[in-house]
Amino acid sequence: MTLWLDIAVQTPAHSQIGGLLTYRHFRQSRETGMPTEGALVRVPLGSRSLLGVIWAIHDSPPADLRADSVRDIEGLLEGIAPLPAVWRQMVQFAAQYYQRSVGEVAMAALPPQLRDLSAIQMGRRLKKQARASTDETPFAPGLALSKQQSDTLAQITAQPGPFLIFGATGSGKTEVYLQAVQRQLESDPLAQALLMVPEINLTPQLEERVNARFGAERVVSMHSGMTPAQRLNSWMAAHAGKARIVLGTRMAVFASLPHLQLIVVDEEHDPSYKQQEGARYSARDLAVYRGRLEGAKVILGSATPSLESWHHSRPAAQGGRYQRLVMPERVGAGQLPFVRRVDMNKQPRKTVLSSQLLTDIQARIQRGEQCMLLLNRRGYAPVLHCADCGWKSECSHCSAFRVFHKLDRTLRCHHCGFTERVPRACPSCGNADISPMGRGTEQLEEHLAELLVNVRRPDGQAVRILRIDADSTKHKGALESQLAQVHSGEVDVLVGTQMIAKGHDFRRITLVAAINPDNALFSSDFRAPERLFSLLMQAGGRAGRDAGQSSQSEMWVQTFHPQHDVFAALKQHDYPAFAASQLKQREQASLPPLSYQALLRADARSQAVAQLFLNATSQALQAQAAQDPSMAELLNQVSLFPAVPMSMQRVANVERAQMLIESASRMALQKVLATLQPLMHSVRSSPEHKGLIRWLVDVDPLAI
Ligand code: ADP
Ligand code: ZN
Ligand code: ZN
């Protein structure tokens, strides 16, 4: 008997083979297993042998196919259970929604080693895993919950969700997640839970806490920092139902979990939940979709929810779909920091730290408290320049300046990586006196050391300053050891980028200062105020987490615009007011979450070609609408904007343009996008688009 199989395999992006490929399977004898939907197979493609997933099985060949052109599968991967139907449904949805092929999404969702290992190697792995112990040690007891925490947990137990926990920084959200997980796992001996975090490396504390609570043998991690072998092991443990908890970053949303019953998305506002290449999915949105599909409860949590989730959690009577659970108080008697806005217009020119702030920092160090200074720019200075001729340290490959790094005397482009030693003199006029403009974390660290040279800690020792940013944490383990220094109290002042603002449970910090947050105020991106507010609120949330501290914790904001809405709302710790005013503006301008967007992006050798391609696509769409009334009706509901250069127009010698597509109807937008792919393939074949390198579609883009 012959079977015809639709199989998802990795096909090159934008190849015309968008969907599934058809293969054949002869059943000759009993020794070859029977193919089932969801099973993993190896199939030939060209001269290669690829991993695939059986998507559908038919008794007869598809009508449009020449039977003699179909190849046979090479074999089934024995010993690994088929991927569940709901998993395939989620992958299919993601592929369709984010405009990629099913095979690409499916293969990206599987651990790479599954593709690479031979049958023998795989067999060995499976045996080893079968031997691994599954001792059932009891769970460690949770903390005694505060009233606020137990009320929240009771709601989660009683209601279907999805939930948005809107809980202040330090309100004990994590404990609620853990106890919700515990309840679920105890109520069903097979139940599995997925716990998602923005970046695991940033929160080693959480991993320890989860392992300690549930037993390390029940927990697996999934994130990009793992070796291929580790990823395969985690994946198989989850797929086999052995791992009860998967703790992971965005990629974990695709983990195969046959008994999934609970999904937690911690810090749900974090932009790193959006994948920025390949299928540009939002793991948060997919988590909600997956929860509904599988009947698993979904908990999103944040002190500064995304405006999308906030809007979805409005009262049900107004159309809200998520249930909002509020936790305004910090655990114990910890108070949120008092916010001080320093008007930098009243400071002497070129002031880095206002004198009041400096005095306060000194006093806190002398009392044995810690301070944290946030400056969202790494390196010594963002630009080096020559006052004589006006030369600036531009990158020759990008529309950006190269950043001056004093520690290793380099000029480095943070976009393409182009690095050179700092020139001794101006490359343009020979002037020996070239100087840094602006300030980065390296410079702030150096400057602070000078300012604090005479200050002593309570033990009489000199002040210790630590910088944490992408440069200081390049080497494996560096971040962990740096965070440990902060936790142990070795460090008095912590200087860093947004990396230090996220999620850490620092116990001794009583002062947080944003040194120069103004840049974000005037960005052309409509999400900039939301992001800035969230960053500052999260940063402030690191202060005063220990109620035992005797002094009032403070958050200082040095700004030239002290009256700005963002800072006024921050002063009141009033996220709901801030969200309401932002949503109102978004509504007036028809922006998300009150409309839906997609970006069409083109990369080319020249800006003209990139834009031409996008505009030609738009014209082709309109031409199609002129022929087809149903298309015309769809286009009526959608705005197509002209192509424009991206705000970072050139990166690594590639010119980038984008075209915005917007609609009040998600369905209309989706339907238009679906017609775009074949259209772009035909537009591309025209000779005037020579020089086009690639295009991509970003659905629900996070940056405009
Ligand atoms: P969030 O995630 O809301 O910022 P965390 O869950 O990290 O807050 O809790 C903040 C701190 O309070 C942590 O150190 C945590 O161990 C502690 N904590 C949380 N809940 C309780 C509780 N019920 N009793 C005592 N301490 C708690
Ligand atoms: Zn010069
Ligand atoms: Zn560059």
C-alpha cells in the first residue's frame, strides 16, 4: 500500500515552495513503522537528507501532482513520539500569522541536534534519557502568602483566565507564579507548566529558586545560551512528559509539552518576547493563543504591562478578554521609592551628576547602602569628533557613529561591528586634539571614581564601583559573578545600562538614578514613551526592596524636561494614569493596540531600489484590486503608506526601507498580507529591482 505524506521541511525563506512538500511511503513489511501525523521523518531534498514532520497523510496522490516526480521518505525517526496535533496547529497558526512557511517555523521550533544526529546517535541519547532517574522528591514548601498574594492565587484557581497580574515591583508576583505552578502540578501527576522569562541570563536567581522549589530533576531550561546537546536533552525531557516545568525564553513557547496546563509569561511587557529574525513572532501573543488552544491557563505578569495587554484586560463589559488581577503593595512594608526630578536647566552647563544627587550618593555609601546609576549607553562616548574640521567618528558601512571605547582604545560600530583603533589625530585634518562628545557608561564609571575618591564605606575602605553592560559581561559567567558582587554588598555603586534595571531582586539598593533619560522623549517611535516609562519604573523598582532599610529609598531623574508626562506619572508611580493617557493618544492617532500594523521591509544595494520594490508591490496590490471587487473591499479597510527609509537607514552597507500597512481590522490586514507574498515574488522578477537583497514582513512590529 502506498501513502502520500505532506511533510514540513526547512525550505529556504522566500523560495517558491512556501508550504508543505509531498513524499511517498511504501508499506512493504511490518518492520518499517507506520507513518502517523506528527511523526518525525528523514526525507531527501535535492541531494540532501532533511528532517521533516508529517503534517498530513493521504491514501491517494494530490490531484495536481505528477506521481512519478514524488520521492520516498528515507525513514521514520523511531523512539520519539509524534508531535501532538495541538503543537502542529500552533506552528501552523504562527506560520500563517507571521507570514512564513510552516516548515521554517516547525524546524526552528525543534532543537537543531534533532536534525543533525544520526539514527544511532539518537538511539544512544534516548537510552541514556530513559535511564535518567525520576525520583519523586516532594516539592519544597512555598512562602506563607500575603493577603494580596493569596487573593490573586485564589482568582487564578477559580477563573479560566487569561490573567494579567498587574503587580508593583517587589509585590511578590514570582511567588504567586510558583504557587500556581505547584497547585497545577499537584492536582494532576502528569501536568506540565511553562514558565517564560525575557532573558534567563539576567535572572540566575529565578532559575535557582525554581529548582529549589520543585527539584532540579523536574525542571528543564530552554534558551539560546545552551549547547545543542543541552537543548536536545531539555526538549526531549519536555516532549516525553518527564520534565514537569520548562523555564525558558521566547523560544520555549514552541516547546512540545504533551500535558501543558499552565503558561506564565513573566515581565510580559519586555520587548525580547518578540523574535527579530525569521518568523518574527511574539512569544507572549503565541502563549495566549496556545493556552486557548490547549485549554491551559495563561498568566501574564508585569509592573508595567504592555499597552496591548493592559488594553486587553479592560473590563469585560468594554470588550476586555483578559482578567486583570492587581497587586499594588510590596511584600512586607517595603515602600516604592520617592521620585525626585532634577531640573538640569538649573544646573551648571555640562553637569554630569547634580550636586544634590552626588551628596545623597555619598551619604548613602557612608551608611553602607548601595546606589544604582542607569545610563542607557555603553562605551565611553557615543561619538568622537574634531573641533577644527568637524570630523565625526562615522561608520563607513552604516548610518551611525562609531562609539569610542576608552578601555581598549577602539572605535566600534554597534550595528555592524566594524572596529578600529582610535586614531592619534583627526583622520581628516590631522589635528591631534580629537575629543569625545556625549557620555557612556565607561565614562560615567571613570567620572564617579574621581568624584568619590575621598568617600569611605562604613568599614573605612574605598568606594567600590561596578559597571554592568554588554561590554562588561561578554565572557561566560561574567554577569553572574558581577550580580553576585552586588548581592553580597561588595559593591557600593552600580553603573549600567538597561541590563541592571530588569527583574533583579537587589536587597540593599536604596537609590536609583537615571542620569540622562531624555533622548527617548523625542524619538519618532510612538512606543518610545511607553518603553521609557517602563524602563524607569522597573529601574526604580530595584530600590527599597528591603523593608528593613531605615532610610527612605529614592529614584532620581535628571532631566531637562521635568514637567514631561512620563516623569510626572513616574513621580506618582501611576501606571494606570500613564496608560490611560497613552491609550487616548493612540486611539486618536489610530495606533496599536487600537489598530493593527505590519511592516514590509526591503533591503537592497541602494535606497532607491529598496523603496521602488516596496512601492511597486503596493501598486501591484492596487492593480489587483482594480480587477477584483473583493480585493478592493479588503483594501478599503487597509492603509498602505509609501515606502520610507528606516530610521537606521544603512547597516553593513545594506540600504533598508520600510512600508507601513495599517488596519482597524486584524482580519483584513491578515488577508492582505496573505496575498502579498506571491505578489512580491512576481514583482521581484522585474529587472528594475536588480540589487534587491531580501524582503521580510514584520507583523505587529515593535519598532516603527
Ligand atoms: P516581584 O516579582 O513582584 O517583583 P518577587 O516575587 O521577586 O516580586 O518578591 C520580592 C521579594 O519578596 C523576594 O525577595 C521574595 O522572596 C519576597 N517574597 C515574596 N513573597 C513573599 C512572602 N509571601 N513572604 C515573604 N517574602 C516574600
Ligand atoms: Zn579634523
Ligand atoms: Zn557599522
